Amino acid sequence: MDFYLTLTLLTQAHFTVKASIEQIQYDVDRKLDKELLLKLAVGDYILNGQNTILKGV
């Protein structure tokens, strides 16, 4: 995706919290799969038309 398009979409989304993939804390008790999250951050699943479900506790 084009950088400027991404920037525009993020600005238009009006997110209340500014965060990035680099800021995620991978503490053991959070049980996060760093490799999987980094893979999802690339966004190939979107280009491939794959669905993704994120479940939080």
C-alpha cells in the first residue's frame, strides 16, 4: 500500500490512541505470538483475500 494513502487512511480513522507494532509489549503473561503479529502487520492476508479474527480477553 502506498505510504501516503496509508497515512491518509490513518488520519481519517481518528484513532484515539496512537500506537505501532513496535510498541507492543510481548510479556510472557500476555501470551502473544510475536512472529504471528509481525506477519499480520505486513498485511499479506488482506491482499490474499483471507479473513482474520482477532479475539481479546
